[in-house]
Amino acid sequence: MLQFVCDFCGNVKESGETWINGVAAENVGTQAARREVIIDPTWRRERAILPLAVHFCSLECKDNYLEQLFNKPVPVLEVVKTTVDNRGVRKVTAKKKLPSSAARLRSKTSRKARAH
């Protein structure tokens, strides 16, 4: 038996209740990050059981969830170490997440160093 829980407030969906569902995803790369949420116009069970599905018991919970999701800064990956093999192919061997504010600060600092 599947149990659907509101992704914002934690309420459990009862049979017969009208809920909102969709799919949320986040893709964080080395140069950019992208978040997206697709809200379905009606409850669709086949989409509600997907691994990236989100469930909401009300419009208020959906709106609060989206506000928190899109107001939260996205971490950026910083390449720590790269290697080049004998064919000249560059491979990333280590990376770490930085908060977006630290990434912006580091980017400004490295631009100033290159300018001098």
C-alpha cells in the first residue's frame, strides 16, 4: 500500500481527498544549477508514484514549498583536482560543493587576480 504525504506539511492523503501533485528536479553542474517543478493540472497516480514526484494537500502548501525551493541558494560545484590522460582527455577526479555566495566571492576574487 502506498501512502502519499504532503511534501510541505506532512499531512497524509486519505482516499477521496483532492490533492496536487507534480514532479520536481534539481540539476547542479559545474557552471550552472537548474531547479524545476512541473505541477500537474489534476492528480495523476502514474505521476504521483514517480521517484521525483511531489505531493501537496493544498494550494497554500504548494506555494510555500515552491517559495522555499526557489528562494534557497543553490550550491555550486568547484573542481578541486583534474587529471589529463595520455590522449589529452581531461577528467575531473575531485569536486566539492560550495554555497552559491562562496562561489560568487571566489569567482570575483579570481577575476581580480587575472586582471592584475
